[in-house]
Amino acid sequence: MGKVLLFTDPGIDDAMAVMFALLRPDIELVGIVTGYGNVDLEQATENVTYLLKLAGREDVPVFAGAHFPLSGELVTFYPEFHGKGGLGPIEIPETTQDQLLNFTDLFDLIETHQNELTIIDVGRLTSLAMAYNLGGDEVMNKVNGIFLMGGAFLAPGNVTPLAEANFYGDPIAANLVMERAENLVIVPLNVTEHALVNDSMIAEVTKEGFNAFTSLLEPIYQFYADAYQQIVPEMEGAPFHDVLALLAYTNPDAFTFIKKPVSVSTAPETRGQSISDFRPVESAEFEQEVGKDHWIAMDFNYKKFAKEFIETMKTVVEEP
């Protein structure tokens, strides 16, 4: 069982990733860092707290992350995709945040687990960049590695023609992580957009009350799928981007990876664009300019994804 510190901003696909992590027998979720992104920090924290309470996992510490990008600019949210509260049509009861920990407390967690711990970030990268700024490379790079959902390579973005939402939301933070992180795996939009969950998969995982999350799956899926239908009418289902980033951690053999130098554009006209060099022979000058090499997922086994999604969501957990 691998120890995971999850950075997230639920959001429907983020919420599905949290549920996926909590149900996986091969993931020991040792902490969650919430931040702005699909919703504001307060709502993201409420959503995480709600999911942990449903699962009877209120022992998992929750850390308060970033309120806004490093640039300090106003944040744009996407209620048409995630609903006003982030969980589509689900209205959650008020939850308590009395146990919410200070952001810097996560460094104690990292020091405790060190290379037994993997960070998975499926949201804007502001909080992770802040961790590098406050904790320093020496502390942050004690972890086994980092998996993140973000960017788009050799493909269009989903916020602009060039940029994916997580990189676009805070390109300064994304670029800082590219410069500082070691053992970094990027699971980009050009791969995650094919991680489709469809009606038949949802029917399979909701045909019985397998666990405390079962009743949430159909309504949040339908809200998400309907939103995607508005922009891609031919799409059957909806892509659950963030779940695929967790699968890259639990089942890396289901992916094809390449190692390339990566940076993120902070220029206004190309904001959030993922930059690398896919020429057969890379330029030494370009590699020096971009910085560290990172692993980029370029393809995955969809049948493996569908199988793991169904089996995970059908995990039987007794009511706490």
C-alpha cells in the first residue's frame, strides 16, 4: 500500500478522484491539501470534509492550501461543469472544519514518511508551488515522486487553444513546479480527455449500494456528462481526468511515458501552454533553457482504466 498526499479542488472529477483514492486498497491516503480551482478554497474544503465523513475517514488530515494564484489575480470558476457547490446537483450539509490544519503542518507529514510518500496533485498547482517555496527543495524532494494532472502536449487546450485549465489557472506556479520537482510524472489533457466514463459503467457501479459513495455517483456523473454534451454533442459520457492521474500512480504499466524537458509559458499571449521538444534530436540549447526532464504520459490502456474504475467504485465498504 502506497502512502499518498493528495492536492485537490473538488470539482466533480476531483471528487471522483478523492472517492477513488479512499476506496483503493493500494492507496493509503495520509493527507489532503485543498485549494481554489473548480471552486473556492472554502467550498473545496467543505467538499473534501463531506467525502471523508461519508467514508468514515475523518482521521485523514486536511490542510488549507491556496486561495488564489501566485499572481494575485481574480479566479474564474466553472459552475456549468461542476455546479455552484462543486458536486453538481448534490447539496452537502454544513460540515465542521475544526480539524483543518495549517498549510505548513504538511512538512511534518513529509518528514515523517519521506520516500514512502507520493504526492498526487489534480488541481491548480499554486499550493504545491507554495510548498516548494516555504519548505524548500530539500524537504519537498524527499518524497518518492509527484504525479500531476495538467498541461496539454501536441494537442489543443480546454481553456484556450493552447492551455489546459490547471496550467492556465496559475502558470507561474506550474512553471515553478517544473523547475523544482524531481521524479515528476505529468498526466496531460491529451491523454485524460480519453478517460471516458459512460452510462453503462455508472449503471454497473450503482446497481447496488456498494459503499457510502454509491448514491453520489449517478447524479454527479449525469451533471458532468450533460455539461460535456453541450460542447461535444457526440461524446458518450464524460472524461474523468483526475481519476486517470491516480491510475497512473497505481497502474503505471497501463501507460506509455516519454521523458522530456518541460516548461510552462507565463507570457500573456501563450499563457499556460505546455512547452517541450518533440523533435527526434533535441537541441542541447533548448534542453538547458527548459530545465529538468519529466515523465509525460502519452497514451494509456482504456480497457484497464474502465476495469479499474468499475472494480474500485464497486468496493464494498461497511457503513461506519
